[in-house]
Amino acid sequence: MSDLRDQILIFMKDYNLKEGKPPSIKTISTKVKGVTVRQFYKIFTGGIKEACLAADIQAPSENVISTQKALNARKGKHIRKDAPPPSEAVKPDTYTLSEPQMIRLRVISRFPQGRSISST
């Protein structure tokens, strides 16, 4: 693992000197032999930000923001903007049915057990 880590850091420093910006994770995974995106995240759990800090180069702000969103979503911290506050959330055992669904439920509940609704 430490060999891959060293290879990634060396590549990142060289790439930054040549291009003037840090490489993307996809670029790292294609250019560094034996590194996949999954392995990159195993080595640098904080994503490109952690890798840039370790390589002592400036992290790209747009990549850091998107990585942070992905990590938060993976940890279950992602909350949709249009989601209701937790106090107003619908309980899992409570359902809101439309009028046609209510009528169908009333009709079904009148059938004896084992009888189907199909019209044959």
C-alpha cells in the first residue's frame, strides 16, 4: 500500500509541475500503474483533498466540494433541500392514499379471504 501511495504522490507532484493543476482521480487511476479509483479511495479516504495535502500541492476547490458531497452521502448525511424537516416527516407505518386507492381498498376489504378481484 505504501508503494502505491508513494507512486501516487510522486505522480501528483510531477503532474502539478507540468500542468499547473493537480490531477483528477480518473487521471491518476489511468496513468499510475496498478491504481484504480477504488484503491485510491482506500489509500486516501478523504479523496483528492487528502491526497493533495499529502503531496503538498493546492487542492482543486471544485473537486473537493464534489468529493465532500459524495462522502457525506455515503455516510448518510445527505439531506435533500426539498425534504421536509424530520418532525414533519411521514412515519414509515403511516401511508397517505389517494381517493381511488381508498375506494379500491374498501372494495378489496369486503371480499372473503382467498377470493381474487380479477374479472373472469
